[in-house]
Amino acid sequence: MATFISVPLKKSSEVELVKPLSKFVTATYPAGEEQAEYLRSVEELNKLRKSALGRPLDKHESSLEILLRYYDQLCSVEPKFPFSENQLCLTFTWKDAFDKGSLFSGSVKLALASIGYEKTCVLFNAAALASQIASEQNLDNDEGLKTAAKFYQLASGAFGHIRDTVLSALNREPTMDISPETVGTLSNIMLAQAQEVFFLKAASDKMKDAVIAKLANQAADYYGDAFKQCQYKDNLPKEVLPVLAAKHCIMQANAELHQSILAKQKKRFGEEIARLQHAAELVKTVATSHDEYVSVKDLTEKINRALTAAKKDNDFIYHDRVPEVKDLEHIGKAALVKPTAITPPLSQKFADLFEKMVPMAVQQSMSIYGQRKAETVNRLVGTMREATNLCNGVLASLNLPAALEDLSGDSIPQSIAEKARAVVQLGGLQSIEQLIRDLPELLTRNREILDEALKMLNDEETTDNELRSKFNQRWNRTPSGDLYKPLRAEGSNFSNILDKAVQADQVVRDRYNAHCDMITLLCKPENELNAAIPSANPTKTLQGSEVVNVLRSQLAQLDEMKRERETLEGEIKAVTFDMSTVFLTSLAQDGAISEEQMSLSKLDQLYGAYNQRVQATLRTQEELLGQVQTSHQEFSSLKQSNTEANQREEVLKKLASAHDSYVEISNNLREGTKFYNDLTEILLKFQNKCSDIVFARKTERDELLKDLQQSIAREPSAPSFNVPAYQSAPAAPAGGPTPAPRTVFTGQPQQAQQQPPLMKPNPPARPPPPSFNPQAASPNPATTPTGPPNSNPQPLAPPSQAQGPPYPSYPGYYQMPMGYNPYAYGQYNMPNMPNMPNMPYMPYQQTPGQGGYPAAPPGGQPYPGYPQQPPQQQPYYPQQ
């Protein structure tokens, strides 16, 4: 009754964890102490997997602790890395725990790029190892009983957890060992065994018989449920079903035994006998049907002794009526076990290797929040820059402040001179031209990276489609076209970005071409610049006038407003806030993150005041520009208008506008260069992502092709058919196995060679040698003796010449008679030899059934019996 069912462990193939996880860490986190710590954690995770799965595990709690710690680490790391087929693709391969495999096809296994699949299989191994540890316990002491009950309940809970989660974790049909039906049955078996351990504990503690009977009846009920679940299914080893049936009967018999003791105490002697008879029938069923799996010898003797005593007492003393079994009161049930809840962490000393790494949901929310923040900052800064450019354009069109500085009419205005020096300090024309030349190269590099990444996807998808069309339903993996949709959408987005960048580059070039001449003029020495500006009549009479003072005051206010905007832009860009804490709190409390609502609320809180200040500067600029235009009209009406003055003013306007355009074009080109360089890093990450998934798909494809080849090899090549009787191997004679024939005749027709030889119990006798005439080599016909084979008389004397070695004896082959030798030795008489009478030559008596080599012929004579052309005498063959 001490037979307990334990579950074998699944076997896993080695998986490369370090390279893909390290690549993700280096691509996601900047170089520094944090990245180095995560890289060390990746190495530790790889070592932990090898310890848990890469070696045989002892049936000890320390081995189970390693498995549980690896499972806990998987649960912790799953939300922190983007494990999926089209992102961080890790393919895990596991073999079926119950499949023994075959010589040619190997074991049934499944390879999936799913961290949920790895978790499921690791938890299965933890449950299996827990069942093995429990089965190894000594149930004769309390400590062993407690440990066994604990681990059986843990195994039951683990198997039950797999039953509830395996389909959602895999998103495809699992192997038979982790299918919901199989693990559900295993969960019930482990629970039944835990209940049986409690029954054994109660029996050893000599608890009340009513309690013991209820515990046993509950265990019988659990075993019965497990038996029903696998009765008509072939998902567990064949030994499990009879053990469950036996255990069900044994526990029911124990329940009846202890309930009979309770009936005896209540002086229900007929009920006692009825229950003991039922218990005896149950153990008899086990002994006759399942004795090879479970022994019930002790229990049978105990029940029979009690039954004999009860019958004796009832027959001589009580004479109580023995009721039918169906009329007996049902025994109650007491369930003291329940499956252990699987709530990580399960290990006792679990320490998260990636404790500081935030989950992927938080990382994604942080990424989106960063985009929203950048959009807000760019909108505010862009609004101020556009307003500043508008202000500069309006002042340039009014030739301000150059008009106020050019009252002499023959010198370079101070503002124009400052602008010219600023252009030269910024690099002049050469700087812009170099930046313009660099853009196409950067664009081409990004195009090539993107095209190469998309080409890898296209090539792999083409191969996948070809194999899918070839194998049809057997090619049961996710189509590449569906898997690559997010990547193709991302690639299309990058392509659109590059197209827009090309258009923006063209706008910058057109603007540069429009102001190239004036920018060239600004880069010239001061004397050449002064000579290029037309001179006009002096307007010194306006020097110190009220309108000039008003204009200068208004222009000073505009300059002050521009400086405030520069300060405000720096403050806006300097705003920082760590939203990870907010997102983590939301994820812990609600289980989800409402990113949009939380981000918009926080951004409004952070940038609301800055937005109001930006709008205030826009209103201030609008008011000041209106005042400047009014004052400039009054200033223009006081100036003497002539052709030279108009020409000079027009050139000064163009020079001022050229300076502003130069600054803007230079900034645009530098931003464009930075954009292309940043985009190159992003595209390289995209290319690596495509390369990783294509490599993972190739590995998965090779594995699937290997499995398909093994599957095809297992299939029958043709339907079964009956072999004709004449092609069947003849039955072996009673005396021993029939030896196989040796192929010794190469001159027979092909048809004769293909026919199986008919077996004879004894070969025919060898003919005696004919007489030999030295003057002629004409052989005489031999006569066939009537004696049995191998009954040749002993030679009278040894031959004059040494005989050749006998044919070797090969077990299992026909032993050929002498007639099979085409050289027909021993058919002639030997000449008279010294010291020998003239008598027929008797061949050497070899081992029975073997022929010997012929003796040497006389000198100058050929071997007698050697086939001549045309041969007149055919060698002797056994008659069929």
C-alpha cells in the first residue's frame, strides 16, 4: 500500500540567454553603472537556468529550491523584457516528459518563442520534483509524513496552475504532458496522495476510527476522480491507471474496515460483517487484478482476521442480520488537503536580479510620456522662435535699426557691421556649403540601413511562404507576414520620415540659394562691404529728433523681449520630472496604467505657467510691432526721398535679411545633420531587431523542418498488405533453428538464385572416387552410395600429399556436401605409391557436413575434374 505515483521531469535544450538580453540592455539603457549591473544580472540568470535545467537534479529540497528560484526569476523578468516573436525572441525547446521516443524519430518535443512556455515547463518540473521528493519520504515517522503531504499539495497546486494557464501562455496546442487534461489529472492524483498521507498519519496516531474512515473515504473519492479522468485517455503511462484503480479500492477498503470497528462499538454486528465483507471483496479485486503494482497482503490478512472473528461472534452469540452493502449508511468524508496556491515568489530566499529595472509597461508608458513631453516643449519653443523670426522679418523690411544708424548716408551702419562679423565668426559661406554637401551622404546611409532591414524581412517571409505552400497544414507556425506587421509599419514610418526630411532639405537649399549673394557680401572685408553699399544724401537733420528717439526705445524693448524668450526657452527645456514612480504606483494599485490621462495631467501641471508666459510675449510683440510701424511711417515722411537713398535702403534691408536667413539656415542644417545621425542609431537598432527576429525565425524553421522530417519518417510509406505464404520464412525444424543458405553458385540463372531453397533434412551421399588412368584423364562415372551423408569409412592410410584446409564452419549456414564442389576432387584413383597398396583413394574425413580440398594431382597433369570446354560431365548437385 506504500506505492505512490511520481512524475518524471521534462528535459530542455540549451538556450542562449546572454547575447539577446545583453543586446536589449545595451540598446535600452545608457552606458554606466546601471547598465553594467543589468549585464551582470543577465549572466546570473543564465547561470541560474543552467543550474535548474542543465544538469540532473537530486530528489532533495535544495534542488527544488533552485527550480522555484528560477521560476520566480522568470515571473519577475517577464514584464521587464519585451519577450515576443517580433521583439526579443528566445526559442525554448522542451521534450514531452512521458514520451520515451524511438530509435529513428526521437522524442516528441515542442519549440516556442514564449517566456510563458518556459515558465509552464519549469513549473511542471517543480511539481514533478516535488512529487518525487514526497515519494522518497519515510512514512513511518511524523516528519516524513508531514514533508510528503506538503510536497504533494505543492505538486497538486502547481499542476492545477498549469491547467488553468497553459493555453493562454502558449497560444497554441501544447504537448500531451502539459495539456490541461493531463495536468488536471496529475493535480488530482497528487491531491489524492496527500489525502492518503493524512490517512496514514491519523492511523499511526491511532485517532478515532470515525475520523480515519472519513479520511480514507475522501482519499478513495480523489483516486476515483483521477481514475475517471484518465480511464479512456492515453495521456499518461499505462502503469498509472491500474495503480489508481488499486488505490481507490484500497482506500475504500480501509474506510470500510475502520467504519466496521465503529459499527462494532455501536453493537451493530451485522453492519460490521457487511462492511468487512465489502472490504474483503475490494482487496480481493486488487490482489487478483493489480497485484503486480500494489501489494495488499497485510491489509487482506487484517480484514480476514476481523471478518472471521466477527462472523464467529455473530454466529454463536449475537445472531444479528447482515444487511446488503447497498443498504449501509454512507461513510462521511473529511478533506484535510488542498492544492497549494501558486503565488510568486515560491522560493524561500528569492532576490530579484533585475529589481531596479522597471516593467515593460512602465517603460512603454515612460517612452510615450517622453514623446508627449518633447512635443509640448517643441511646441512652446517653436512658437517663440516663429514669433522671433516674424519680428526680425518685419524689422528687416523696415530697414531697422539700420535706418536709424545710417543717418550719414556714406558709412556702414553699426548693426550691419555687427551682423557681418557674426556671419564670419559662424563660419561664413564655407560652413553652410559643407553642411549642405554632408546631408545627401547621411540620407543615403539611412536609406541603405532601412532597405537592408526590410530586405531581411522580405527574404525570410518569402522562404516561409514557400515552405508553407510545400507542407500546407504541417507548417504550423505563425506566418511571417502576420508576425512582421508591426516591423513593417515601423519601417514604413521611417520611410515617410526620410521622405519628409528630403523635402525639408530642399526648402533649406532654396532659401540658401535665394540669399547666397547677400551672404557672400556679408563675408567680405569691411571696406569691400562699404563699397558695395550705395551712398545717399545725408539726413543728419533727423539726428536727435523725437521720432528717432521713440523708434530706438521701441527697438530696445523688442530686443529685451527676445532676451526674455531665450531665457524662457532655457527654463522650458530644463523642466524634468520622473514619471516612473507614478506609473509604478498605478500599476501596483490598479494592475494597469492609464498613460494618456496621467501624462496629460502632469504635463499641464508642469508647463501650464510657461505656456501663459509664452502667450504674454506674443501679445507684447504684437503691440510693439504695431508701434514700430507707426513710428517708422512718421520717420520715413521726414526723410528726404530720392533714388540713391532708396537703393541704399534696399541693399541694407537685404543685408539684414541675409544675416537672419544665414543664422536660420545654419541652425536648420545643423539640426538636419543631428537628425540624420540620431536617425542612424535608431535605424541600426531597427536593423538589429529585424536581424534578431529573422535569426530566431531561421532557428525555429530549422527545428520545425527537423521535426517534420522525423514525423514523415515515422509515417508508413504504403498501406499494409498481406505477404504471400510462399514468401514467408519456413518454420524451424524441431531439432533446432534452420540455418540460412550461403550463396555459392554464381552460374545459376537469376530466377533460380532468387527462389528460396527447399530444405532437406540430410544432403545426399558423396559419390566414391573413380579409378584414375595415368595415360588418360578420362573420368569414370561415379556411383552414389546408399549410406547416409557424413558416414564415410575411415581412410586406410594417410594420403601421400597434404590435404588443403577444410572449409570453415559458419554457424547458421548450409553445410555443403562434396557434390557442391565444381572441381570434383576425389573422383579418381591415385597411382601406386611406395609402401601403399593399389587401392581406391578415400578422402580425408573432415568435420561432419564439411568438404575438404582435393589432393595435388600427379606431376604434369591438370587438376582432375576442372571444367573444360565443352564440359561433358556436370558436377553433382543435391536433388531437391
